[in-house]
Amino acid sequence: MAPMGDDTTRRPLRRPEASAAVEHLGWRYLLARFHAGVAVESPAEAADVTAAAVRAAGPADAHLRADLRPGRVLLSLQDPALADVTSEDVEAAARITTALRATGHTTDPAVGTPQPRAEQSLEIAIDALDIPAVRPFWKAVLAYTDEPGHDGPADALIDPLGQGPAVWFQQMDAPRPQRNRIHLDISVPHDEARRRLSAALDAGGRLVNDGRAPAFWVLADAEGNEICICTWQGRD
């Protein structure tokens, strides 16, 4: 194993490489972060699971985020300085999975079933003609910050506490007064996307565009409000 801090451990992984590295561990790769869930029966058990995950993360404990929810602990890993995942995060995921298995717990992305829903990440996309003009407003009103290494005038914004969805900006080439200019992006595991797509269509949605699938499918509700179902696939 390469020593922590070695160049090979700090190299951001390519999307296919990242996904393949953790899928067998019960984690999924979404938006440059590894995600997994752990079922629990009480707040005390959730605290125990979180403590075990922190211990197992070891030198990568600063990469770990744990969100304690009723019945489930949501775990994620990402190098905060890179805003991406590296082999160090893969190793941490493996250690966490092994440690939790020893206590009778399973890291589970909940793929393929509606309950509990699969691990996912939500983003808000804002279409704009002049992104540098509108970006400061959204940064200020949401109290958001720049993503590490991405502080340009058109780059996405993130919640520094990790509670709210990221906000990113899509360049418009002409005004669209008759179409919504803010839409949601829901990133799901690559092996969950087809089930989520079918569920949305069965619930009254319509497919607007699948020309970039499996990177994303554009859907709309009965009144034309849009959302994209996204995966890491088809982006390299």
C-alpha cells in the first residue's frame, strides 16, 4: 500500500475506476463522492455505527461525512481539498465496510427498491445568459461557498455544511421566457437509474430527451417542470 500523501493516493480517480473500486463494498460513486447507507434501529446504534466508521477511516477521517437519520446512517467519503475521490478514499471505504461487518452491519446503497430509497445527490441547475452576473447573488443569498479548486465566475456553488444541494449554472444562448430556467438534477447510482426512470414515467412524467443517456435523461412533469436523472456513466 502506498503511504498516505503519496502522489498515487492523491490522484483523483476517473469515474469508471472510482465506481468499480467500491461497488463490491456496498458503496456507490455519485458526483465525485462515495456514498453508502447503514440500517440502524435506534439513535444509540446510529452513534455507534458512526463512531466505528470514524475509527475505521483512520488517516482519512477528515474525508468522512456521516448523516444520522431515523433508521439509517448515511456515509460519504471525499477528499475535501480536491473535491474528488482518490485511492485513499477507496481504502477508507474498504476499512469502514470491514469494520461494520464485524459488528453485524452492512454498507448498502439500497439500489433497486423504492424503500429505503437509493443513495442519491441533489443539485439545482440555474440557466443564465450572464452567469458571472447572477452567481454572486446565489452565493450570498444561500450563504454558499466555492467548491475547492473551482472558484471561477461560472463554477458551481456548495453548502459549506453539506446540508443543501449544490447549485450549478448552465449557459443559455437566448432568453427562454416561456420555459422554466431552474431545474433539478438527481444523481443516482448507475444501476438504479432505469428503475427510477420507469417509476417517474409511471407516475405521470414524460421523457423530454434521452440523447445524452446514460449521463442523464431529461424528464418533465405534467406541467413541463423539468428534472434530470443523472449517473456518472457516459461522461468520460
